[in-house]
Amino acid sequence: MLELDHVVRRFGDRCAVDHVSFRVDDGRMTGFVGGNGAGKTTTMRMIMGVLALTDGEIRWNGAPATSQARRGFGYMPEERGLYPKQPVLNQLVYLGRLRGLSAQAAHRSATDLIERLALADKRDERLEALSLGNQQRVQIAAALIGEPQLLVLDEPFSGLDPHAVDSMAQLLREHTARGIPVLFSSHQLELVERLCDDLVIQAAGRVLATGTAESLRRRGRVRHRLVGHGDMTWLHGVDGVRVISAAPGTALLELATDDVADRLLTQALSRGPVREFAEIVPSVADVFREMTAA
């Protein structure tokens, strides 16, 4: 398990990461989301030891994370760092050897990842000759090689087509199934909601919320849709009901308390048939926009 405990990073007078605390549990995929300048990349660099902490502590399996422990972390940085003039397979094998694999094991791991990421026909090509999407796949393979104990991935899905996203998601799920914790950042909030077990929302260097996708969605403004009969203007006179929008036969509402729902439904049924009365739970994207609107 990875834990961040009141982690701070300052650059001169500017506080880029301000007492950030969260954890990435074993076997869980955690999405790290926030706008530009939220401090996500800086936080990930501190996890990997690329940047020193100004204050706070990062722990791995209950102990302070050391350079030795970090050798077992798979990392995909924001700035891609592979060798553009080297063939794909050769440099993946080289990276595997740096991770401590034997030549045979590094070749086997690199070959498997190349095949899983649909790069088999590119294995002998130089990285710079590949499309940007295929270069991204090679970067992903570089992070996954060598059986990492933790994955820290900065925007791993950027530039991937839907098939590559599905392949990548399956690979990550295989790692979490083996108990590997995975932390990845992304601006694709719908993808984060679909893939992640847990989320961390960060803005201006501070964590605004953590939890499962469902728990975060429940923090947003839950609305109700009423589909009934005829004119819906009567809803404006119901205590505890805020009408967001209304048209003949349908309305979108906010209820002040849970007990308003039963009273509202009773009144609606007294006016005619009700075809639908349902909660509209916000998406993670909606909750993110609410939290970061200020």
C-alpha cells in the first residue's frame, strides 16, 4: 500500500502541493484527477523520488519509501523519456535488465507486452518512426516491464484509440488482480469513472475529495426527473422542491430532503398517471466541475 501523509512541495514562495494525503490500496486502481496546475504531476514525481518533499512523508507498505523500494515501482512520466532512435524491442529489453531481470526474462517480458499492446509488427522499428499513439503504447510497456510492485502512470491513456484503451485497461486490471496498487492521472473523467475503484480529486495543490466513484457521485447534487401528465407548473408551489426545468409532461427537480419525494409523488399521482420518477445521480465529471468551480 502506498500512503501520502501531509505531503508538501514548494518552489520558492509557491506551494505546488499543499499537505496532500491519500492512499493507494493493494489491488485497487486509483484515479488521480484535477485540472492543469492541480499538482498531480508534482505529486507523482515525489512518489517516485524524482522531486524531494518539502514536508510530509510517503510510505510504502507502512515504512518510509526508500530509493531501494522505488526500484520496484513502474513509472510513466508526463514527459516521455525513451530513446527515439532505438528499436522498440531492444530498448524494452534494456529497461527490463535495468529492473534486474535476466536477459531471457527481459526478452520474454518485453515480447509479451509488445504483443499485448498490438506492437508486434513494430518491434524492430525505431521509436521515432512510430505514430504518436504507438509511441504511447511503448511508453506503457516500459512502465509495465519487470513485474512492478506499484504502478504510477501520468496520463497513460492520452492519445490512445478506443481499442488501445481497452487493451491497456485489461492489462492494468490484471495487475490489480495480483494485488498491485495502481495510481494513474487522467483528464478523461468518464474513463476514470469506468475503470477506477477509488478516486482522488485535487485542485490548486490540495486534495478536495477521496473515495469510490459511487461515494463521490453521491456528494454531488442528486436530482430527480418526473415524467407525468400535462402542465407541470404546479411543481413550483410544492414545499421543498426546486424546479430546475419544466416542460409539458416532464420536469427536472432538486428536493430539499428525502422525505419530500413521497409527498411529491403522492401529489403527482393525484393529477394523473406518472410514467417515471427517478433519481438522477451526477457523474464524476459533474461532481468534479462542482468541486472545482470556485
